[in-house]
Amino acid sequence: MQCPESLRVQAEFDGELDAVGAADVERHREHCAECRALHRDLAELHDALRRDLPFERAPSALQHRVMAALDDEDARTPAPKRATAWRTRPFWIGLTSGIGTAAVAATLALSLFVTPAATDATVNELLSGHVNSLLSNHLIDVASSDHHTVKPWFAGNTDVSPPVADFAAQGYSLVGGRVAYVDHQRAAVVVYRHGAHVINVFTWASAGKALPRTLTRDGYHLSFWTSGDLQYCAVSDTGWDELRSLVTLLQNLDARSHDAGAS
Amino acid sequence: MLPHLDAAYRFARWLARSPDDAQDIVQDAVLRAYRGYDALRGSDAKSWLLTIVRNCHSTSLKQQRRRAAAPLPDDHEAQEGFIAMASAPDPETASIDRDERRTLQRLMANLPDDYREVLVLREIEDMNYRDIAALTNVPVGTVMSRLARARAALKKHWLRDIEENSRAVP
């Protein structure tokens, strides 16, 4: 006959219980010999498995193979896969059929009469997104200097998939990526480091909102541009020239991938 | 370097018949992840990648079975592969403690597939119940009971093995 608490003893051992639950189970073990034995068994088996089973690493041949395959993949389909799943067909079909039409009209009306207040809200979101990332040490959600890592991560976590590359040779090293909430969307943030400065590059689906090309607020420079249906903004406290160089690199990268995709 | 490649390879090694098959599966899985066919949702990147590895493995099993004239049952294939892995020579391991070290590996290989899988994910890859449930496509309650049964089974085989050895070597 097995003690009905045995699954909870196991869950406690596996770290699945909160502090209260864990204390509860520990008390139970004090007067249940069966569960004390079970706990001992769990620990013994765990130690033995960790000690005796092979803890293999991916062979370096495999690493090279995988990297080569990814580069191949890039060469074959260079156009950045816009996660244009971004409310594409289903969303628009849903809107234009029947009652949705009114909503489309409303959206259009909104985007036609862009108020300075709306622009301001976006600028504030970008600026506080940048400053908060520096303050709270929440600079990156995915840390990697490898665009093979950062790019697919965005595909799953944000509404857009921006071009990502490491420009370390040009002085802009890729640090990683993050999600930010901009303009009611999960925007992708690609984080670069340039000397002592951090540059956040935000990407979100453009809503046709009129945004300035450049803007300086609280000592931070913001540079805006659009490409296709995507809106970009680079934010940093670097000088204008440094910021502009990165923007140019990104625009060239984007143009290259478009050309290659069209051919 | 790509994160979680080691974990993906280890997991594939426990699933696949040979190291070569494991490498093929991992390469497939990383490409699928990269192409975004399987977008990362909610949970963390490691269990996401392992899920894709698992799917790639079952796809390649199906293909092998279609090609094979006389298909082998699932668990037989996996076990065969693992026994081969368990007995493959390993220069890093001193011959003296080889048998001892290999015991658990051999016993693991002889467990049913779902027991072995849940043990590897929990004990080796340190995944929590929720992620294991999502990865193996079963409710958390099933993960808990399966894990309990898998541990009990392994423990039983282990004790029996120790007993037999102590009888064999007086």
C-alpha cells in the first residue's frame, strides 16, 4: 500500500512545490517512514544518474554542420521572414467582412488624423523602453552575438521579425534581443553596443503613423525610418554620427535582403 | 555558438539509434526552429528546441519504417540503438569502473520509451513538470505518475542487478 502523499513527496523533491507546500511535506515525512524512505531513494537515484549517465556535448563536427546549414539557409532565402503572420489574412478578412468594415474605417480615420499627442505617446514609449532597459538591467531577453540565435527568437516572441546582424567589425556589436511594448504591439528590440553606449533598435509593424525622422529628447537621440510595412527606431545617447552609421548599416542590410529576395 | 545544442544532442542520443542519426535529427531540428516552422511560444527556448528534436525523431522513425520492408516495433528500435551506445567503447572511461558506470545506462536503455524519456528530461535536463508535460504532450498529472513509475522501475532493476552481481562475485 502506497502512501497517498508519495506524489507530493516526489514533487517536493523535484522542486515543484512552493514554500508552504514544501514545509507541509517535510512535516509529513517526519512521521511517515515510507515517505522518508521514498525521499532517500529519490536522492540516491538522482545522484547515481547524474554521476553515471553520459553527459555528452554536441560534437564539434555537428556544430560546424549546423552552422553551415544555417548559412546555406540564409543564402537561399535571404529575405527576412517578416512574421507577417502579423495579423495578416485572417485578421483582415475578419475585419472587412460585415461588422469589421466600420472598424477599418475607424482605424483609417485614426491614422489619417495623427495627432501630435499620439506621436508623443510613441516617442515616450520608445524613450522609456530604452531608459528602463538601462536602469533595470533588463537589457536583453536573449543574449547572443549570433544572429542565428536572435532572429528565430523574435519569430516566437514578437509580432515582427527584423533583420539582425552583428556589425562588430564596424564597431557595433550585437548584444541580444528583447521584447518591448510599443504602439500596442510586441515590438522587437535588437540591442547593440557601441563603445560604452547601448543602442536599442525597435521594430514594429507600421501603422502609418506620422513620425519625425529624427528627434532628441532628454539627451537621447531617436532616429526613425520605415521599410516595407515595418517601422524602425534607433535610440541611444551616442552622438548623431554614430547613430546614423548604424542606421545606414541596417538599411543596407535590409535593402540587400530585399534585392536578393526579389531576384 | 547556438544555445542548447548540447541538450538537443543529448536528448537526440537517447532517442535515436546511432550517433549519426542523432546528428541528423539535431540538424533538422535547428533548421526547423530557424525557419520558424515551429515558433517559440511561451515556454523557454530549451524545451522548445527539445520538442522539435522529439518531433523530428518521430518523423524520421516513420520514414525509416516506411522504407523498411519489415518494420520493427518502436521501442525495439530505440532500445537497440541505446544498447549499442551503452556498449560502445569509450576511451575516456577507465576499464575498471566501466561496468559500474554502464549499469545505469544499460538499465535506462531497457526501460520503456516513455519512462526513459521522462527520466532524461527530469534528471538530466532538469526540466520542470510543466515543460515536460508540454514537450511530451500529456497532462502534468500524467508526468507525475509516469515519473514515479519510471523511478520505481529503474530502482527495482538496479537493486536486482546489484543482487545478481553480488551473487556472481562472491
